[in-house]
Amino acid sequence: MSRPSLAPSSLWRVALACLLGLLARPVLAAEVVAPTASPAAADVARPAAVEAVVYAVFDTTVGPIAVELLPEVAPKTVAQIRRLIELGVYDGVGIFRIHRGFVAQLHDAGSRPMPLSPEQLAAIQPIPAELTDVPHRRGVLSMAHRDDPDSAETSFSFLLGNAPHLDGKFTIFGRVLGSEPTLRAIESAAGPDPMQPLKSISVEHARIVDRATAMETANTPLTFPAGVDPGAAGKQAPRWTLLALTSAVALLALVTSLAALRTGGRALISLALATFLCAFFVAFAVLLFDLELFGALRPWIATLLLAVSVLSFKVMGRFDSPGRRPGA
Amino acid sequence: MTSSVADSGRQPLYFVHPLVDLLMMGGLSIFLLGAFVLFDFQQAALRLTFALSIVCNYPHFAATSQRLYGSAEARAQYPYTTYGAPLLVLGGVAAALLSPGFVAPAFVKMFLIWSPFHFSAQTIGLTVLYGRRAGISLDGWPRRLLTLWVFGSFIAAQALGESVLGPQTFYGVQYPMLGIPLWVGNYCLVAMYAAMGGFLAWGLWWSISERRILPWILLVPAVAQLCWFVLGARTPGFRELVPMFHSLQYILVAFVMQLKLRSELAVHESGRHFSAGREALKWFGLAVLLGYFLFEATPIIFSAWTGIEYGLALAVFIAAVQIHHFFVDGVIWKLRDPRVRSPLLADLGGIVRSSARAPAIAPAPVSAVGG
């Protein structure tokens, strides 16, 4: 491979990165002042042709959720999800992640207890991303994907709160119609660990329905008074006490190890660094799972967490160091 | 502060041979990235990954354990690492297995963040090592630029990778993503390319002022890492091979060090004959077996024994072995320690030649004496 063929691309990457970086800053700033007053449903662009909307009901173990799928927002995704629902792919799929005020996420269909039939398996295909400016608000249906935005298949989330940091990154393809009792029942199953819901909830059966059935199932409209963030009501606070305690221990241990590096004492350096790593790990785990609870500060906390994690690795190299004795 | 000639003695520049060093230090990955861009090798690469893991990736982890735990001198030199590192890691394993929804994802996440850092530290170490072999001391600004270039590629890739929010799966463990703003990764990328430009400019300046061309091997590890984390990060099939490329670098260096130490030991222990070939086979064979045991057999045995889900056990053990490897490597490979630096300045040819020249003073077999 010739190096010159890569060099121009690198230059373009630099230019593009500068541009993207500059463009991204106002977007981030906008997250901080994102309005929360408007009802979630109003933010989802209404399709011009009502006939194009597809209605579906997810009968879960805690009640039905009526949804409308919006082909005008995400035509390929809606077509594919509709086909998967018709084939019964979602029957038996569990909700593996419940994050109060954030998301309830369905597992990949491949994880459901009963195996997928060959026809169902064949129908599951990667869905290309259809990113729009529709905001992630409570009640929205948003496709999950892996690193590659075009890798969405079956897993998607019901948004339980506003999540502006997801905007433009995940395909929105529908919204919940009413079904508030069911959403609240799902949300009440959230435990301290979002990945470990307190109650096992799954989709018993998913079906495509007509508008009347969907509206009947929806029973109560999903509306919130102006000025109220629907996600805020059930929001938890980060585990401040645990965070403060572990951070203090980590900091104290780090300072001790740095002091010991100057004065010598291999045992003290190693003990202090081991304590630092243990305390830091607990703080890291807590922050990792509580990130969503920091609201607008979330991206900054996440960046700080990555930076400190990287620095903590650097610290490990000082383990078992004899230190520098005075006068040495 | 600029570079200066560091060592008075002339060291061999390459561990084995220019071509072998080029390929193993990252040249192979650079060439392969080109091939991956031009041809569709994805399926072939994925099929090869397991086999390559057995003979390349796993042994490189095992080599660390061999080096620390297999030598009484190393155990005495790093007592707290010898006994403390396994305790810390085993504590993490126990906590992760007892708390699969909270500790295990954090344990896996920590390993995934530290892993590319470890790659970067090795890249810098190799560049500095080749610098020493070439008589060039990379201090001051060149070192800072090199560090920013190498770590910049890792941090940029990490930040860009962490810009998504959906949970990811590592075998049986689902872990959350950080959701870092995209601009963080992009700015890191800019800083990384600026540092790369600065380092290359320094190389040019050095070549002009010293009236000799900067040895190309100094650039190979860092350029290879650029391919791993940035240029080839989205190339299907290629990124799965990146741990193999890193392992190749490690195996070559650890192999030469092992041979050098063993040959010196043989010289000191009069009466022992040293065979480089036999030593190499023994070392590599043991590394393959130990690697296979750590990564493949342990999770299976543990899962069958305790009833813990295999996917969870596999993810936790893989993370544990690697965290242990990062931990121990950070302690035992310090070039400023002459006990580490000295054997790393050896070359394979020199070791083999010196072992061949060494007098065969092993006592003759009894039968030969009798005959």
C-alpha cells in the first residue's frame, strides 16, 4: 500500500474534524437550554398523509402499549419493523434495560426464549440509519444500534424522558399513543442498576392494528402540562454519598502514593495505589450507571470519566516502584 | 531540548533482521490495511481470528506471566506486583461474577478503555527502544510530540467510539457507552495529526542536522498504530486483527529478552549448555499452552464447576487476564531500569552466535565416558 494514497485523506480528515468540532459546539450548548415545556408528542413531526401511519400494539406482561409508526420520518425502518411485527419476531422479547426518566429498551429478538423460525431469522436485516431532526422526547420509539449507525436490527427503546443527547444519532421511527399506565408500570420496575430491572417484563405479543384499535388501547392520552418535564417526575438522583466517599478515598490514596513516591517506601506506594484503584473503580462503576442522571452535564461528566480512567492507567505503572528517597 | 546520541556503544538496530522487524513491529498491519482497502478480506480475516488468537494473541498474555512468575529474580524484584496484582484482579473477578449487572459491566468497560492505552504505551516504548538501539535519545520535545501523536490516536479513537449511547455487548456482558460529544474526538484527532506533523518535522530536522537519515524503523510502530486506531478503525475485518498486530510486537521483544536472559544464565551456570532453538520452542510452547488455558479452558471449567453462565464467565475472565497483563506490563517493562534495558538491546543473531561460540562444558554423558 502506498503511503501517499492515505496522506491526502488524512488532511481531509483534519479539515473535516475541525469543521465538525466547531459545528458540534453550538449543538452541545443547545442541549443545555433544550426546552422541556412542549409535550413530547408535539415534537414528533406529524406525517402529512394520515393513511401512511402504521399502528401497532405491544402487549407486554404489564399491559399494552399502543404505538404509531411514522413512515414519513423513517420509511425503511417502519417498513422493516412492520414486517418483523407481522412475522411475530417481537413475541417473547424482553425489556432488558429500564432507566427511569430515560429509556426502556427491548432486547435483540435473538435473545427471546423461543427460537426464531428460519423465516423470522431471514427477515432480520440491518436497517440503515434514518437520522432526522425529530427530538428524542418521552414516548418516542428509537432504534438501537452498535458502533455502526447502519447496524440497527430489532432492538429499540421507548423513551421515558427527554434525551437531547441522542438526537441525530439514533433513528426515531414512531411514538407511543397514550398507554401511560403501562409506561409507568415499566418505569416502576427500574432498579438501581438499569440493566437489572426489578421485574422481568417482556412483550407477549406484538400486532399491527387499525387506528381505532390503537386509539382504544391507548385509553389515556400522553399529554403533560406545559412547563413540566415528564421525565423529571420519576428521575433519580446520582448516588452522591457513594460517589463522594469513593472519590475522597481515591484522592487521599493518590496523594499518599505521590508523597510516598518522593519519600520512598515501596510497600506504602503499592498499598496506596491499590487503594486508589479499588476506590476509583467503585466511583467509575457508579458514574457509568448514573451518567443519565446528570442531565445537561452528562456529556461533560462522561468526558471527564474517560479522561480520569485513562490517567488511572498511568498510575498503575508506579505500582511496586521503590520511589525516590531523599537525597537519592 | 532535542535528541542526542545516547549510548556510546554501537547497538544492533534490529532485533532480528530489517524485514522481520518491519513486519512484526507494525509493517504487516500497514500493508494489510492497504490490502483490506483494495480487496474484501473480511470473511477470511474473521475465520483466521481464532487461530491467530491461539498462536499469537493468547501467548503474548501468557508471556507476561511467564516473565514475572517464572523467574525467582523477577519475583524478588517486584514482590508487590507478584502477589498484589493477582489478588487485586481476583477480587475484581469475584465482584464481577457476584454482581453481573453492575460490577461486571464496569470491569469490562475498564478493560476496554485501558486496552488501547496499553497498546499506545507499547508503541512509545518500542519507538524509544529503537531510538536507543540507533543511538538516538528521544527526550524533550520529540518525546512529547511522539507521546501526543501516539496517545492522541488512541484517545481520539476512544472518544469517537464512545460517542454512541446504545449498550454494547462483550460476550455475556452488556455495558453502557459513555456518550461523549463528537467534537471531543474530533479535536483529539486534530491534536494528534498536529503532533504527528511536528514529530515528522523534527525527524526531518534531525536528519539534516545529523547528516544521516532518521532510521525508518522509528516511525513504524507509531504509523502502525495510526492505521489500527484511526485509518483502519472502520475497516471491517482489519480491526479484529489489531490485537494480533500488537501481540506480534510483544512476542518478538519478549522472545529476544527471554533468550538473552537465558543465554546469560547459561553462561553463569557453568556446566549448562544453551540451545537457542530449544529454548525458543520451550518458551513459545509454554506460552501457547498457558494462553489457551487462561482464555479458553478457564472460563469453560469455571462455568461448568460453578454453574455461572458461560458468556459471563468468558467476558469476566478475558477482562481479568488482560487487566492483569496491563498491570504487570506497566511495572516490569521499564526502559529506565538497566536490568530491563540491557537485554532489550540484544539481537537474535548475536544471542545465537554467542551461544554457538560458548564452549560446550556440559559434562559428557556417562555412556560416552564409559565408551
